[in-house]
Amino acid sequence: MTGFSQGFDAQAVELPGWRHAYSGKVRDLYEPVDAAPGETGQSANLLVVASDRISAYDFVLETEIPDKGAVLTQLSLWWFEQLQVPHHVVSLDVPEAVAGRAMVVQRLDMFEVECIARGYLTGSGLAEYRESGTVTGIELPEGLVDGSQLDDAIFTPSAKAEVGEHDENITFEQMARLIGDTPAQRLRELTLDVYRRAEAIARERGIILADTKVEFGLDATGRIVLGDEVLTPDSSRFWDAAQYEPGRAQPSFDKQFVRDWLTGPDSGWDRHSGEAPPALPADVVAKTRARYIEAYETLTGQTFTP
């Protein structure tokens, strides 16, 4: 996370001891006030704050989902503990104004790729499969349908896009040209290991982990470290195992209520118009909030406390 730029025009809260450095679709990043802007090195950690913003169809919506940021943060922390892999979290000693939704992390030199593992065929992978029988160049068996479980999880990277743009699926070979052969191979191994371990944990709790996106960076010693969020409803596709039925779209523990309303007749919005989406109605906000909390409580077995 070097070379900060303003990614999203967010109203970042003022926090004692920290200077706002960058805002993405959901998260706000802060540097210590005594660090030079963009300073690298382990002495300059970052404060990551998960907001309640929600994005859909490459737009950050004007309506927020109460407690969403706290769910994302607390679920990520739970997963870091379960996985026991090197990660970027340093401390939870954060300003009171953002307690429960923020963490102090190492400043990493992030790899400019999204690392995606898929154990089931759906989403953009399904769209490509229907056209070519492949997903990011990986050939799959014939006859698969929406929701089909793959014989083994596959690694399907994408190139990071600017805020407001859509990440572009790329082949492993394209990824290797971007970041180098050895790092690419290592990120593939780490991503598939995280997916397989998390999939087994989720399945024990009655949830199918269909796919997930993770991000990695290099710390000050050159070690590859898991960064950003991990295994949340924003970065992963969780399905209720009891309702799983291949051949149709599966109900998911994420922002599906938002997507469905935006593309339905009640919103009056055309996703291809280039216009920003309208404000969400209260019932869609409430249902979405409940779905995020349900994901947290089902996975962790704990009652969510903002």
C-alpha cells in the first residue's frame, strides 16, 4: 500500500493521531500524523476503517448499510484467527470513534492482482464458461450449470481496476507477466490453500463457500502477507448449504437484495445508462443488514455486537 491517491471522494472522519490518506469503495485508510505522506517501512503502519458504504455494479451507492463495516472487520478478524496464516493485522488499538470497524495494519507493497479461488461455477466464471467452456483460460468439463461444484477449486486471477471500474479477469500466464513467475505461483498456492481450509470450516457450519477473493502484499522483510479483508460477504460468495440446488442462481449471504432491487422494476434505474443508482428503500437496507449479520453469526457461532 504505497503511493497513495484519492480513490473515492468519501467524507472521511477526522481521527486523532491519524491523517486520511485514501478511500476505496468501502474502506478508508489513514497514516500516522507523524509519518511523511506515503512513507514506507514497518515504522509507518496504517489504520484501516471499514465504512458502511455499499457498492453495486461499479457504483458506490448513496445509501449506507448500518453496521456493515463492523461486520466486515469482525468477520475478517475471526477468519485471520481461524486460518493462522501471516496477515497484516498489527493491533486493534484504534480511536474510539471507529472501534469495532477498524484495525491497525502493516503497510504492505500490494500485488496488483486480485487472487480468486472458485470451487463452484457461477458469476463471471459461468458467463465465460457458457461462451468458451473455460474460466480465465482453464478448460472445464462439458455440461456444467449455474452452481455446479468443480472437481477441484481453480485459481482465476483478475487485474485490479480503479474505483468505479470493473476488475478484468486474466489468465494465470497474464498474471505471471505482471508480477513474475515465482510470485504468481506462490500466490496461486496460497489462495487455493486459504480457500480449501475456509471451505471446510464454512461447510461444518452449513455454509458453502462458492468462491472468494483475497489480496496479498510484501511486508518490510519481503514476506508474502495476506492483506485487506478476508472471507467476508463482500469478498466471497456464501450459500446456504440447505438451499443449494445446481442449475439456478443460489441465494447468497451478501448484497443480493440490493442488486435485485436495483435491476428490478421498482428502482426505475437502467444499469447501462451511466447514471448513478437511486437511494435504497428502507426495507432493502434492513434486509441487507440482516443478511450480513446472519453470515457473521452463522459462520462464527457468535452474536454480532457492533
